Amino acid sequence: MTNKSQELFEKARRLMPGGVNSPVRAFRAVGGHPIFMASGKGATIVDVDGKSYIDYVLSWGPLILGHAHPEVVETLVKVLETGTSFGACTPREVELAERITEAYPSIERVRLVNSGTEATLSALRVARAATGRDKILKFEGCYHGHGDSLLVKAGSGVATLGLPDSPGVPRALAELTVTVPFNHTPALEEAFRVHRNQLAAVIVEPVAGNMGVVVPHLDFLEKLRALTLEQGTVLIFDEVMTGFRVAYGGAQQLYKIDPDMTTLGKIIGGGLPVGAYGGKARLMDLVAPVGPVYQAGTLSGNPLAVAAGLKTLEILRRPGLYERLDLLTEKLVGGLVKEAAGLGTLLTANRVGSMFTIFFTPQPVSDFASAQKADTAAYSLFFHTLLEAGVYFPPSQFEAAFVSTSHSEGDMTATLEAASLAFAGLHP
């Protein structure tokens, strides 16, 4: 670790829990200490000691255009000069809502909030109000923010730290959360049989990203939609990560599934804090001030986040952008698998669009249990070798990596060269 990062981390540990403001940043899953970043441009980030890295974390997904995209920066500068927050309605809020509803036909009304966690908690509140039921169903390894009802067999940082649940979550709330394995249709059917007509909502990452990327089985999603319709359960797609990432219309466009509600975040803020939840008008009209379900936020629809999001969505609509991203990511992931196999390491690579994970296991990864069979020690060595070579991958086996429009063929080549060294290091 660089000298300035070491100094900053030692100071941070005295001031913040674990020295970080989000657990995965602490590098606990890969060992060592976190690197403090100073700047980013395009596909490159620079740490406080001046070392550059090709970045595949991209702020955990929002930066689909890369760091400090010139058109987004220009937009932010103009908006900054007019004011940062009003606590009142602004024209761009309406425009962003219009862009979202155009891209997601399942969303007839949308409410902007400040984070993905806030979006999922709000969507669940609406679902419970609409159905008059208390129980919800989620899937093992799927992470939907740190709300009490959702920290039950969650993924992301919870999986990284080996905590299936979190202290501080009331037992009564946890008992209202039913969990089943992702992609397991028989288990899903059994849960709906046991809890027949008792489930207010099912919330799912349609492409799981918080146990590493796990691709959904189409029959699983179709059965999920059928069961929820049959029992009057609200189906919530958590597309905070996949929204505008795997396709302009998200995973629901790819798999042609029409959920009742959707949560969004990350990309719709262009790299600034943002969230949104929306869905059918009959559900969203339960939200205050039209209906009785209360939810509010001082900084909701913040002018800076909305403007950055609008400019990002405008750029994403340009012809050929997603096709190029897909091909570039396919080249990288295919190259990683080939390099590993050539050096005696068998991997499983999961990819949807420009998000991917390479698991250090030769077995298919289709759920949380199979993801946990990955060799985390091998991933740690891989991560640190890449880091030393100037390539920044997620500091956890159980996180998604991302490619941006700013990545180049040259970045792919340099990454594969660094990966070759890393794979070779696994077989001294």
C-alpha cells in the first residue's frame, strides 16, 4: 500500500468504524489495506500517491460512461452555478421521470429518492400497504440495501464479512422475511405453497450482482412472475445495479418480464447519490400526497444528481453504444478465461452485458451456495497482483465488475497481460 494511503487509513480508523464509510472498501475480503483515490478520468483512477489504475469498479456501477465524462462535467458545472438544492420542485425532475417511464414501460409513476436502500424500503412499504400483508420473500445472496427486513441471508458486503444476518435487526422483522435460493424454481414454488396468500412482495435482483454476477434462469423469472400474479403478491425488480446497465431498459427489457414495481439508482444519477422507485399507477398512487403511504426526502430530486443522470441517459441513447460495450466486455471476460485455462486455472465467468464476475471455481455458479464454493484465497492473490500491475478489480470475490464506454482495446490488452501474471502466480 502506498505511503499516503497508509497514513490516511491509520487516521481514518481512529475516526470512522473500520476506517471506511462502506464495509467492502476496507479490503477485508482480500487482505491488506484500502487505497485512497484522488481522481479519475475516463477508465483510469489515480491514488493519492499518483499511481494510476484501469478501473473496473467504476464506483460500483454508476459510471457507465467512465470517470469525469466531459459532457456530464460540463452539465454539472452549469447546474452548480444555479444552485445545489431548493427543497422545491425543479423542471429536470419531471424530465428525468419522463425518461425513466419511457425506458421502463412497467413504470407508470416514479418517485425519486436518495439511495438504492431508500428505494427498496419505500417499494416494500407500498407493497405491504397495497396487499395488507406483512411477509416478504427475497433470495439468498441478493442484497437490497441495509434495511432491517432485507439483511437476512443477504449478499454484497454481508457475504464478504461472513455475516448471514446483522445484529440490531429485530427478530420480529427478520421472521417476516422468507428466503429461498436464487434460481431454484422448486424452492420458490414450495415457499408460495407454505406462505400461500401471505406474501406482500417478492423482491429480486433479476440479474444478481451482490454475490458476484449470477445469471437468472428464464424459467425461474417466468415462474416468479406467474406465482406472484396468481397470489396477488407484488413483484419488485431491484434494478439499482442492472437498470440502464445491462440494457437501456434494464433486465426487464432483456428477459421480457413485466414487474409490478422497480427500484433504480446508480446510473440514473450519473455518479451522484440517487435512487428511485416506481411501478403501476394503482400502486404508486398509494404514495403521499396522493395516498396514505408516507415517504419524503429533503434532497430527493437533487438538481445535481438529476442533471448528471439526464445527461448520462442522453448519451446512452446514442446508436451502437450498448453493442460496443457488450463486445468489449465479452472480449475481456473471454480473454480472462482463456488466459487462466492456459496457465492451469479453471474459472467460471458469469456476464450479462457490461457487468461480470470471474469465480475461482470450475463449477457453474447459479446461486449463493455455488458462489460460496469459489476459492477466495485465489481471488485475493489475483486481486493484489492486478493491483500491483495497475488494474483495479473489486476487492471481493462476491462483487460485480464493470466496463465503461471509456475503456479501450488497449485497456483490455493491458488487463489481460496483468491477469496472465496473476494466474501464473497461482501455480508457482
